[in-house]
Amino acid sequence: ASGIRSTPTSLEFPWDDGNGPIIWQSRPDHPKGDAKYLFPRGAKVGFNKLRDQDDTSPLAIIEGTKQGWAGLSYLPAHMAIYAMAGCHGYTHADLSVAEGREVFLMLDADCSTNPAVYAAAEALTKKLKLHGAKSVSYVETTGEASDGLDDVLAALPEGKRASMLRTWLAAAPAKLGK
């Protein structure tokens, strides 16, 4: 139903950044080098819009491809959900989607301890506020090291995932911890 597909050598994820046709992001079975995920050469992608019903609903921006899809599976139905390719995945994104909205950033668990992720979160927060975000909060999970939302949710029983996400959203601080 989501459009995720398998090829003989990779998984492919549809990426809809709102700038034209869907782009396919590939996760090779046997990656070469450091890149786990690949976009077509020269592609400048923004957020992957996974769900957005209107311009006023709370907005979750989630770091990571599979993490975004995990969020789509368990976040409340009234929330808009956008994924970004890594902590710097906002650089080509249309940040005006945040205008007038409560924004919940869901970054990897190392956000407070990894200087690169922390700096990216600070920069994204500043840009979101400059684009009119009503508020920006940081969803903290039980993850450790570089666990993403998908890793954390996979460790929970299926029946507890949605309620834990609601708990984390309710407790999301407005200040980035360090």
C-alpha cells in the first residue's frame, strides 16, 4: 500500500518531496562505501511527505527513511508526517510546511551527544521558526546511541508502539537537551 518495493538488488522507497514526480530512493542489499541509501545522481530532495491532511495539523519531521515509515504506522492519524534523509535532509526542503504549526522533531537518539546531529537540529529549528513554526519540540525516545525511531519501536510490543509515541509526544521538551 505504501509503494515500497523490492528489486533483485535493493529495496526502493517512494520519495515525494512535492517538487515533481516521485523519486525512488534505493537501499542496496550490498552497499558500496558509506552510503546506505541512494537517490538518483544529481537529485536534490527535500522532505518526503508521507501524510498531510491540512496546513494546521501538528507536524512530525522524522530523521530517516525507514524511521519515517515507522512513524507513519504508529503516530496519531491527525498528525502530518514528513521524513528527511539524515539530519541534514532539510537543506533542500520546503520549510514553509511548518508555518503556523506545532512541529515535533524526531531525530536519532544520539541527537544530544553527536555534535553533527545536534548542530543540524539547532539549524533546522532556527529555520523552522523563521518559516513561521508555532513551536518546535524534540521527541525523546528510549533509544540509545544512534537508534532511530524504527529501531526503538521495533523493540516494543506491537500493541504498545502507538501509546508510547503519544507519551513521548506529550513529554517532548521545547529545548534541545545536551
